[in-house]
Amino acid sequence: MSSKRMIYLPLGGAGEIGMNAYVYGYGAPDQERLILVDLGVTFPDMDGTPGVDLIFPDMSWLIERRDRLDAIFITHAHEDHVGAIAHFWERLGAPVYARAFTANIARRKMDEHGHSEKSVKTVSAWPETVQAGPFTVGFLPISHSIPESSALVIDGPEGRVIHTGDFKLDETPVVGEPFDPELWAEVAKPSVKALVCDSTNVFSRHPGRSEASVGPEIETLVASAPGMVCATTFASNVARVKTLAEAGQRAGRSIVLLGRAMRRMIEAAIETGVLADFPKVVSPEDARAIPRENLMLLVTGSQGERRAASAQLARGKYNGLELKEGDMFLFSSKTIPGNERGVIRIINQLSEKGVDVVDESAGGHYHVSGHANRPDLEAMQDLVKPQMVIPMHGEHRHLREHVKLTQSKGRAAALAVNGTMLNLSGNRPEVVEYIETGRTYLDGSVQVGALDGIIRDRIRMALNGHITVTVILDEDDEPLGAPWCDLMGLPETGRSHAPLVDVLEEDLGQFLGRASEKTLGDDDKLETDLKRIARNSAQTEIGKKPEVTVVISRLS
Amino acid sequence: MSSKRMIYLPLGGAGEIGMNAYVYGYGAPDQERLILVDLGVTFPDMDGTPGVDLIFPDMSWLIERRDRLDAIFITHAHEDHVGAIAHFWERLGAPVYARAFTANIARRKMDEHGHSEKSVKTVSAWPETVQAGPFTVGFLPISHSIPESSALVIDGPEGRVIHTGDFKLDETPVVGEPFDPELWAEVAKPSVKALVCDSTNVFSRHPGRSEASVGPEIETLVASAPGMVCATTFASNVARVKTLAEAGQRAGRSIVLLGRAMRRMIEAAIETGVLADFPKVVSPEDARAIPRENLMLLVTGSQGERRAASAQLARGKYNGLELKEGDMFLFSSKTIPGNERGVIRIINQLSEKGVDVVDESAGGHYHVSGHANRPDLEAMQDLVKPQMVIPMHGEHRHLREHVKLTQSKGRAAALAVNGTMLNLSGNRPEVVEYIETGRTYLDGSVQVGALDGIIRDRIRMALNGHITVTVILDEDDEPLGAPWCDLMGLPETGRSHAPLVDVLEEDLGQFLGRASEKTLGDDDKLETDLKRIARNSAQTEIGKKPEVTVVISRLS
């Protein structure tokens, strides 16, 4: 088959929420010219990725085909869409396109990695377009929880594809462009082949609420607070930060921004003209001289992150500021599943300080989601009338539900998780190939493969503890002295009440005393045997089998 | 001060949800005769307690005063109330009292630890009482999410205290005694000094719903399912298991119980006469011959536990049974905060199999809480009219809110977290002392202290990886060959692209070559220096500082 085709291939973000990376291509099979949409990260956790700093999609497939990659487009500046760009840009070697605010954030990342700021090119909103190989791509404004979010209008020889990016249908978004159904209808008019669509909130059955809806309740709340008010939200939700700041200002409070991300985002929004009339802020130093009932802190760390401003304030001071009895702490945010423990820890620490915590559980509405709910997804399909819908940006359950929803409306759809290459050329999406995909971990300064076994070994040490067994053999393969054990992460005594290290050394010493010449002369066999004995001895003594490192030194 | 006093001292469960253990005492200060109410566990997690099997309250204070301990009372058979009993019973040396169902579960635990079944004594419900030192204690039936939950009526020389245990106000609990407001009013009539009260749902603003309310919706759901139905809930929620089984039976399905806890709980409920008319169950073996549309599985693992039946079914087969496209999986449960990741993992795995997952998010009501909501807590106070309320069974935020609620009703209250000894003798609770409390970990077969540093070391290895550095010195303190490194949980190469182990050995070798005689002759100094160099070298190479074990062998 040599006829050309239009392909879609998610390398990240389909079958998970996070690390978005979607490839589109057009051309003869295996010779398609390619573009990449988004290049984001996922955040690690202690359960599966202890010590890891960031998680990236495995980009090997695209790196191997970099000669066919014409451009990278970033839909918006959330970390799960832009966070990996600077880590892969050199190896991908294609220009990066984004709108001004997103480009500003992307350039800061490039700069931190020593890449030229010219690596990121600013594009204006639709109808401006970029030519990238066989594709003409435009940034179509759409509302979300960060400024200048855009869908991509991807025009190719086989028609128009709309990649929604993350979105909600918000006609009063506080900051940035309102959702414009007329503009969208106009763009969709020439017929849309495929809508590749955000699936995050497909299980939310009510129409989404506008960002503007939270303002009045926040204002009432802040106005009634007797002490200092501290509020947290996603730093990138510039509209929310503005709403909070204005509520503070109207209550006669001075605004303090705490946390690097909070300052950085507001700075980027002002620099790029997205945010024009943000209330005046005071520095933490100046804030110390202001009576607490006249202060409003806007802080990072709505997800309970241990090092963020909110966690530090919950534990003690931050930048010389401290919360006290009678102050109020507002979570203008939703806890992302998996982050509950960290958030609850903060709430309890604040409770210990006598701070009144307000969140959604109090019955008020201080947060709205940035993603389209189920009825909004239907409205989007009704507006765009695509030939087919490819759900993305969701776990398997979300994609599956979104496919079902689409099919119930009589439209073609495909459930394409990471690595599923679809041919969009026909009347319905067809799976043409499964590509091996995966995850890459940034661990310290090194990128390691998720399947390298490195993190697996760390998890095992965390679960089981670690024993180092040292044996020295002389020129004749005779043990020189007794074996030596060092323990880490293990109890000092077990069942026999003798020191565990003594019990292990005794058992290993007995084995060495009985070991055959053949065993003593064979490093691999000796190591295997010593490991087994150390593990069994520990199992008897303390009821668990530690990880064991055996060090055999031979004098010669 | 030598006058006698009535004391209350939580050793676990106050300032957290889990590992309940409450001490009451009466007598001259420091000579009080004591009783213990409940002795439960908390479950570990990878974040803070990797590899730990169970978490207990630190019982040292009570063990040191065991000669003053007259009895242990268990309010109900949930693990956070009874789970630690067999681990501490020998060291506490007091008789254990519980009602029949709870006693049945407690005895199984005692039996597993080789303790006599006679260690647990069965007590009938109020008005039967037990004499324990200066106290007369009775089990007052109260509704909860497990059979035979009871409040304790603790009568002492200074009056009556009611310890609610976990409870809800449910007059139609499906299994077990309905909440009986008349009985409670009668017990409260002689005046109640203190109500020591469950705080779990103090933030839930609506009155709680009855267990009976979920039956009809579950029945409708099961009746409409085309394939196999699999439902999970807490195994100990015998009423729910019954409701689910009956819904299956009415839909003409054979019932299969999967998971040890599920079978054990139903067995205990039948043995003790709590459960009389449970539908007939079939074995997994027999179930294989039954068409899937005629089967209903009731399985453990509603919290996403990796080894439970639900997780195994989500991954593949369990006892020869397998879920397939078109089957339904019902979570008749709520996800406890912190367990979201595990539950979501299962839902996505089921989605991959094409199984339809139903949980609360679908809009139906398939679960109710077992704890009293805020209005129910108020109703309880209005009924009992205690002189004072001591909130328990809650995190700090719950206790604080419960204190506020109580005070708003014009009643005395105290926020007493673990270790806070209250004197209840006066008109209001008074803090008399702070006792050092904490946690003990069951790690394999050994109990270790939470502050021993063992788990901290394991967490550090998980975050940073581990290096073993081996150095051999001869009789003259001269290094014999080069130092040797073994890595675990670390990448093979870093910045220089040379093997990390080579870089480390090179840097350590250079140091050894330059080291002074004094350093080479001093094990402590040599170890400190080698650690520092290995960590710094790794930091440069891979951007993280591993944990290091240094093994120095001296030939002599």
C-alpha cells in the first residue's frame, strides 16, 4: 500500500491524565511528515516512582524519526502539556510554536536548560496559521483554566482536524478570551474530519460552571473574615488568582503573592498583556508591618505539595509570615485524586494552629473545573459536527466512556490509548499499528527508563530493607575471617533477641565454613548462596527478606 | 492533691482516624485503676511507612501500668478497634470483654497468635454489665456498619460516662439492632457526666441515611445487568453484603463470596446468630459451571488493596473466575482518602476488560456511611444531655469542629488529642497532663518504634538509591587495591557517560591515594570521608546523593 494517509498517534496522555504528547502525520506509510502537539510531564509519587523528579513520555519513536518532524505545537502552558519541552527539544530538533503566554512560559523553561529563547516562536490566534510540512496549523482560542489555551486547527490534504487541547465552554472566563461559539461554528463549517477531544470530565453529568461564578462567593467569604486570609489555587489559574486578589482588595486588604510559581505566572501574564489590571501587591517584607486583618496571601501548594508555600505556612513560617488562631485558609481548588493525604495533612496542621479552613466541603462554591463536562462535550460535538471523534486526555475509563457517548450520538469514534496509531483517512478511524510507548523518568539529572529496574530496586529496598554482606577470600579461595554484615532500614533485633547482624553473620559464617572449594572459587555461585542464606536467615529472625548486596573481595 | 479523680486518656484515635485506644481511670492521681476501650490498628502506606505491615498505638504507658489495668473492652470488630488486641494482649495482661460477634472476631485473632480463646469474654448487651475495678461497664447497642456495635456505659464513683464507639443513628440497619432512642434516653436519664463521641462525619451537613435506603437501588441495578455482576464493599459490613446478596438472589443469580475476609465475616455473623437468613452461596468451583448472567460475585478489596479479590479480578482471574466485556462491577463503598490511586487503577483495568463500573459518581446511591453526620451528632447530644462532650475518633480538624459544635450548644467540651490526659471530675474537662504517645510498627514479625529511624532509612534508600563502598586495608593501614562500589537503585551512567560505578571508584581511589596516615588509621574518619566523596561524586554525575554503606576491612 503506497497511497498516502493521515495518521494520529498519542505517545502520552491517552490512557492517563498527564504527560500529553500527540503526533499527527501525513504521507505514504512510514514516510509521513510529522508534527507533535504538546510535550508534557506527569508527576511522580512515592507508591510507584520514589525519588523520581519528573515523568516524561518515552519519545524514542519520534526521536528516531526526527528527520520527518516539522514542528511542535503547544496548546497551553500547563505542565502536563509543556513541562517536558526543554528536556527533549534538542533531540527532536523542530521549531516550537505557541501563543504569547504559553511561549513566555516555554521560553523560561528553555532558558533554564540553556537553550536559545528563539527555539520558541510566538503565533497569534486564528486566523493566523503556521505551515508545517503538509499541514497548516492555527491556534483557535478556547477557554480553560489558564490564559490563552487554544485548540489546534490542523488542515491537511485530507481535510480539517480539530485538536481541542484542554477546554471548557466558558463565555465569562474572567481573564482571556471567552469561548466564542460563532467563531467555532465558522471554523467547523467547511466540515471537520476528526475532533480529537479532551475527556477529563466525561463522568461529570452537569454542565460546567463559568469561572466568573466563583467571584461573588469568594468576595462574601473574604469580606467576612476577621483575621488574615490565605488562599491557594493553581498558580497557573491566572483568572482565579485575579478573582481572589480582587476580593481581597475590595475588602481593603493588601495582596501578597507567595511561592515562585505564583509570582512567575502573574509576571508572565502581565508581560504578555494577558493580565492588565491586577491589584497592587506588597512584598512579604512589607506585609509584616501591615495588620493581619488587612492582609490576603495568595499562595502555591493547593495540592498539598510538601515544599510549597501552603505546606510551609501550615508547618510554621514562610517569608516571615505566619498563620494564627482566627485566620482563614481557603482552598480555591479541587484535590486531584492521589493528593488527598498531603492536602489533609495541611488542613490538620492548620487546625492545630486554630486556623479556619474553608474548602468545597463547607458547602460554598469556591472552585470550578477547567474541563468540559459531559453535556459540554456533547455541545462541542453538536457545534463542530465532526465525522469522527477521537477521545484523548483521559484515563482508559474516560476514553471508553467518551467513545460510548460519541457512538450513542451516531458518530464514529475510536478508543486509542498511547501507542495506538490511527489512520484517519477513511470514513472512520482505523488502527494501523501499535507502537511501543512508555515512560522516561527524570531521576536527579539523569533520564532513566521506567523499565530499567532502577526504581524497582529502590522500591524493594523501601519495602524490605538492605543488607550488605562482605566476604574476603585469600589467594587459595579460603575465607579470611568471618563474613561481615551491614544493615540499613532493618530492626536491630528479631525473634531470638540477639542482634540481627550477629545472627546473620553466624549463619553466613557457618555456611562459608562448610562451603565446597567449587563454591568458594565461583563468585556467581558464592554470591547467590550468600544472598539466599542472608534472606532466609532474616526471614526467620524478622519475618522479611531484605535486598542483599554481596561484596566478594579476593586477595591476589 | 490526693483526692480521687476520673481520668480519660486517648493513646490512639484522637487526632487521627485509626488505631483507637482510649484509657479511663479512677483513683488518686497516678494510682487510678484503669480500663482500656478498644485496641486497633492503622494501615501503612508507601509515603510514610513503606514495607510496614501494621501500625499500632504505642502502648508503653499502659504496659508500664499493667498492674493497674482491670479490663479491656472492645466496642466493635472493625480493625481500627480490635486489630491490635492479639499483638498486645500478653503484655497488658487483662481480660478482654466484647459482645458475641466482636468476641468471635477477636478470638480468631487471639487464636492466630497462639493465645487461648478464653482470653476474650462474651458479654450480652445492656443491661448486663461487667465489674472492672471501680467501674461498672455495659454494652449499649448502637447502629454502625458492622454487627453488634456498642457504646459503653461506664459507671464510676463520679457518675456515668458514655463512650459512643463508632455510630450512626439508624433505625433500619438491615442487620442487627436498630438504634433505639427510647433505650438511650432511659440510660441517659440519671444524668450523664461525659459523652465521649465519634467525630468522623462532623463535616457532613445532612442527616445520615439508613442502611436500608440502598437496597432498592442496588436491586434495580442488579436486575438490569446483562452479564455477570461483581460487587465489592467492606467485608465487615454484613448488612450490605446481605443486601447485595439478596439483590442477586432476587435477580435469579447464584451468590459467590470471594476473599478471605468476606467469607470470615459472614461465617462469624452466622455462627453468632447475627445473620440468620443469608442467601445460599455457591463455591467458585461450582460457579464456573453457571452461566455468567446468573452469577453475582461479592468480593473484598473495595479500597483498591492490591492483593484483594477485586484487584486480582481486575488484573485477571481469581479462583478461576474472570470478568469480561458486558459484565458489571459495583463499588458499594466509599473510597477512604488516600486510597484513590488504588481504586482508580482497578477501575481502569476493568475498563480495559470492557467491564462497566458503577460507583457513586454514576449518580445512584449504592452506599451510605456508618458514621453520624453533624445533625446526628447534635441529636445525640440532645438525647443524652451530657454535662460535657469529649470528641474522639477524628483527625484534629474533626475534633476541633466537634468541640466548636458542642460549645455552640452551650456545653463544655475539650479538644484532647492522643496523650492528653483529662480530669473529668469537675464540671468541665481539665487537662492534667500530657503523656508521650506515638506509633509502633509491625515490620515483618518485629515491632519497631516509629522514631527508631529504620523506616526513615528505607525511605531515604527509596528516594536516593544506595551505594556500598568497600575498602580493604593491609596491616600497615595501606589500601589494598582500589575501593569497590556496588550500586542499587541508581542509573548506570550519568553526566560523563562513563559508568557511574567507574566514576565513583575513580574519585574514591584518588582520595585514598591522597589520604593521610591518620585518616587511613581511623575507621570513623575514613568512613565519613568516603561517604562524603561518594555522595558528592554522585551528585555531580547523576544529580542526587545516594545513601552510602562503607565497609572497611582491615587485614591483620
